[in-house]
Amino acid sequence: MRTDEAMETALKALTGERGSRTEAVRYALLRAYKEQLLEQASEDAERLKDDPEDQAEMLAIQRFMGVTE
């Protein structure tokens, strides 16, 4: 994988925390994926907020994901 200066800086910072470039990349990919899932859940909740049945289901999902209590 080719990287630019910004990517190398990020990798060095994460490698210091995670121990290896592989673990740093793994961590970053999983974190980005989690953010994507949370954004989608938030968008779904907004879209479905006016339907009481959907509200209950989305609240249960958000609680499961740790987005709300």
C-alpha cells in the first residue's frame, strides 16, 4: 500500500498505540466501519421517527449499539 505524508503520520500515531502497522490499519478500518453503522442508524432513526412502531424498534437497536441508554 502506498501512503502519503498525512497517512504516514496517522499510521505512526496509531502504531504507537496499537503496536504494529497491521493492528493500526485494522483498528482504523473497524472504527470507520462502526462510525458508518452509527451514521446509518442515526439516519434511519430520523427517517422513521414519526412511526410509533418504528420508534420502538429503532430505540431498541440504538440501545443495543450503545448509542442511547
